[in-house]
Amino acid sequence: MRDLLEQKLARFEQLEKDLVDPEVLSNSARITAVAREHGSLGKLAKKYRRFKQINGQVAEAQQMIDGDDAEMRELAEAELPQLREDRELLWGELLDMTIGGDEANRSRVIMEIRAGTGGDEAALFARDLFEMYRYHAGTKGWKTEILGHSATELGGFKDIVLGIEGEGVYRELQYESGGHRVQRVPDTETQGRIHTSAATVAVLPEPEEVEVDIKPADYRLDTFCASGPGGQHVNKTESAVRLTHYETGIVVQCQDEKSQLKNKNKALRELAARVYDAKVKAEQAKRAAERKSLVGSGDRSERIRTYNFPQNRITDHRIGFTAHNLDQVIAGNMQPITDALMDYDRQQLRDQMGGLD
């Protein structure tokens, strides 16, 4: 973790220099990206810089206590308890801010919700998850934007992709990646039988432009007519866009807007996030043991949570969390379960790091 914090501080200090670099200032696109990244790192980097200062003061006080000067020893013994208390407080705050690893302080994410097994009921469950996340985002003051979706005739979603922006958005939503299972009586069920269906969620950190630069030569652009449920044409112009990234084979498409340019821009945002995610996962594969014990693995094949409507019960299988307030959670009151997941990760990090002295 210290290595991670040192890297973040070094990056922040480089960005401080970039903000006054004439070459960067003359490039409007780059200065915007630099300013955004500088802002996203600022809180963590400044706090870690303060932590290093206090840690240095603790070391100096300890040297005085071990020294021969009785007067200086007395002063240091009086100051050391408060310095250690301040250091411990800052360390706890840094732990909170670094839950999620390298991506902890991302303020923008791409979220994909996809219906799994269960047919129409799975698509309706995907819609319920979408509404849950959208309401939760609203309570946090986060901005949401639909980047693309594929609806069903019953009003569900085969899949839907969102852009979500706000402070702490990745730190909290990272835990939603994985398989979600629902147990309930569908509206279409006449005999009252409980059905089980599923949806998957993927939460991808959205990179800055300086981190992933996707050029037109890097992908193939295909256009086609947008369509809705049942296959009927929404319009007769080729406004829908499909992008295929040559190097990774990743394919994204968008047809929500009437403008081909707007659809392309949305698709490029999603493509950048997916390419960045693939790059990060490749790097993490080289360090397979890293964060192995933490719950935010992001593996969509893993069943992470069950929503049992008949018993009003929600269970997160990763930490054994169970509550009987599913009606509140599905309505968007996700904070208790998010807090429980973050508390678990926080304790795991504390156990791994050990003491400060």
C-alpha cells in the first residue's frame, strides 16, 4: 500500500508541474485531462503528504527520547502521544480512500447490467437493478447517463450501459461487479411459483484521456439502423454505431441517440473503459496473489448476492451479510450493504498492513 501511495503522490506532483507547463497549457484537450486527473488525486495525495510529515515528526520525537538531552526528551515524550494519534487517524482515512486499489479514487465509471438466465424475468430483474443503482446514485449526488441499452417488449433490459460520475463512485460501486440472483414470483406466473433468475453487473473505471488514447486507426467503425423491441426500426437512417477494437477484439455499440456522432462518442467512452479494464486485468494476472482476500474481485462469473423477495431477504455471499430489508435496498437504499462491504475490506487491509511502528 505504501508503494501505491508513493506512486499516487509522485503522479500528483508531476501533474502539478504539468498545470504550469506552457506546452500542456497550449493544448486544450490535454490541460482538461490533466486538470481532471489532478483534481481526482488531490485529496488522497495531500493527505498522504501530510501523513509523511507527521510520520517524520514521530521518528524525530523517538530519536529525541532515545537521546541524551533530558530537556528535549521531556518535550518529545509530551508530544509523541498526540503525534501518534494524529498519524493513526490519517492512516485510517488513507485506508478508506485506497479500498479498491489503484482505481480507488476514480470519479467516473462505466456500469453494464446484463440479463442472465431466466428469460423475460431476468430482463425485468436487470431493469430493477438499473433503477436501484440510479436511485442510489441520486442520493449520493452522482450523475448518471445511459450510454446504451437493449429493451424487451415487457419493459425489461437485455442489457443496459451507464456512465456514473461523482466523488467516491468507484470505491463504492466496485463491489457490485458479479452475478446477482433473484428469487420471486414473476408477474406472469399464474400459479404463484417462485422462479430463480439472474443478471450480471460489471463496473469498469473510466480512464482519463491521457491513460487510454484510442485513435480511429485502432478500431473498425460500422453503422446500421437502430431498432427497438421486436426488431422494428426506430429510424431509417444509419445512426447506430458499432466499434470493434483491433488489438483486443472488444466490440461495443450504441443506438440510443438519433445522431450518429453522439452514438459514436458514447461508444468510444465505453470502448476506452473496456480496453483500460482489459489492460488492468492483464497486469493483475501477473500478480495473482494481490488483493486475493479482498471482496471486490470484479469477476462477473462469481455469484455475489441473492435477492429473495418472498422473505424480503438480501444476502451478500462474499461476507455472509444478510438483512431482511430487501424492499428498501431494491428501492435504492444500498448504503448499509455497501458500508458492510467496505468495512470488511478495511479490516482486511489493516490486518495485512500491521502496525505503523
